[in-house]
Amino acid sequence: MNKKDAKDAVTSGPWAEIDLSALCANYDMLSAAAPAAETAGVVKCNAYGVGMEPAAKALAKRSGCQTFFVAYPEEGAILRAALAGDAPDADIFVFHGPSPTTLGVFRDARLTPVINSAEQAGWWAQAFPSIPCALHADTGMNRLGLGLETLGDINALSGMNVSVFMSHLACGAEPDHEMNARQRDAFAEASALFPDARKSLAASAGVLMDASYHYDVTRPGIALYGASPFSEDERRIKSVITLKAPIIQIRDINPGDSVGYNATFTATKPARIATVSIGYGDGIPVGGSGRACAIVNGERAQIAGRVSMDLIGLDITSLAEPPKIGDAAAFLGPDIRIFEAASACGVNSYELLTGLGGRVDRRYL
């Protein structure tokens, strides 16, 4: 038994094996899909649950990524410190932009704000005149971003140095949706106000769409971490996370016996149930009850009964190789891709990934 096997054997809870080589392979695939653009790495929300620091360091060191995006300036400060040895001069953009109370964080960590409002533009221009910023134009999402009718005023604001002009597709999950082309055309027209700025429109979906969406900088997120940005799976994306948990009890039940809360599973014939040390507290949604599966000894076993906070029952009755206590059940991985698991749980891939709990031991391969 090697060291990894020994660690698995004594693990009492779930763990995630995170393949950093697959992460970098996804980055390289996305870079090749948009060869004329710089490929940034979106590492917000703890790199979509994977772990921001190891993910960003791998992307910088192995794939040469030099531009990153986070949501909050506090994330950016942590990332700046983490990249000190591998990419000390990396550009770190903050999607949510500055506020009067975070301007010092931007200064100290050398972060670049994404300006989303006239108020943010004024704060930045006054505090740090001529220091580069990104500008987010709202071309149809109606979430964050400046209205197109305000861009002329921002362009004329003294002290603004817009180095990146960007927007975001609302319907990228459906490449043929008419709104994508409408936003692209609005973005092209609006960007003419900032001829010296680099342009950025494509997140993961846009990168895998045609070149008219690529522009100068792409911003893939979910696709880096092994999940499809589309409303169907994308097999070019390699699996990055294998989520496992140990079987801690096995029992035989009779016809008429139920499993779990609310008796949502009742045996119609003699059955064997494996209880696994993982639950919704670790990121397996209750919606997967009776629908999602795990891989046990190379075969699929369906969840039996309701997912509880710390435990899940699996129906192992028909498995050719009966598992034993201590064997692992894999809920994500090459054989159960994120898209499939998320669909079975009634959530999208983003929600499933970012919902992986703090109790999950992340192990980097």
C-alpha cells in the first residue's frame, strides 16, 4: 500500500482528488480555441471550489497564464500573495470593482478594478488618476455594468485610463441563441469609444464559439475546472475533480424496509445498502436523492433514499463485486462527469462545483 492508499484507508469523510494536469490541459485547449487572444484564468469563488491558490499557481507555472480574474478585492490580495513566486507581475482583475473602503486593497495588492458604474469610475479616477482599469459595459445582462448610454461620459472623465473594455454574454450556454449575436454587435459598436483598450467578451462558452466572440482577452472559468459551459456536455473538456467518500456501513434489508428520512425509498425485494460518509453538507444536493449515482468497484450504484447532511445510502444489491467497509464511492470523476451529476441533482454545473463543502479534503495530484 503506497502513501496515498494508506491515507485513503483511514479517511473518515469525503475527499476530492484534483488533477492539476487536467486543469492545465483544459487551459491549453481553450487557448488553442482562441489563438489570437490572451487566455486569462477566472479563479473567483475559490477557483469554482477547486482551490484558488493551487489552481492559479499551476496555471501560471505550467501553462504560462499571466492574467487572472476574481470577484472581490480580498480574493485578489490573497491571490497576489500566492503568486509571488510564480507570477509576481500577473495582472489581477476584480470583477466587482472598487468601493471607497477597498481602494487601499487595490493599491497595496496591485489589483485592477473592473469599473461597473459611474460612481466606481469617479472613485477610481479621483484616487488613482491614470492608473489602468477595466470597464464593463452592460450589453444586455442587466446585472453589473455601465449602460451603453453612459459610456461617452465615462470616456470623457478626467483621470480614466481604460486598458480593457469588456462585457458578458447572458445566453452563452446556448450558442445559437439570438441574444449572443445581438450582444456581440452592441459590444463591437460600443468598443469604438475606447480604441486603445483591449477587448474582452468571451467567458468559457464564448471561447468555444466562433472567433467573432474572442477579441483580445478571453476569460474562461467553469471549463477550466472540468465542466461544460453549455446546456449539454462538452467532451473536449477534461475531468479535473474526482469526488470520493468511504463506505462506513453495509446492511441487508427486506421487502417493505425503507431507507433514510421520510421513507422515500422502500425495498420491493431483498436489497443491500451501503452507507457512505458524505452528504449535502459536503455538496451533494438533496435533489440527487433517488436519482444521482456513484461509482463503486467500477459499477454504478444509485442513491437510495434521501440525501442527508452527512450520509448517503447507495443501492449495491446488483453489483458484481460486492464492496466492503472502507471501499470508496466516487460521486464525480471521469465516469460521472460534472454535467451528468449536476443534471441528476437538479442544479447546474456551477452550483455543484462551487457547493463542494469545506469538509471535503482537497488533494492535488
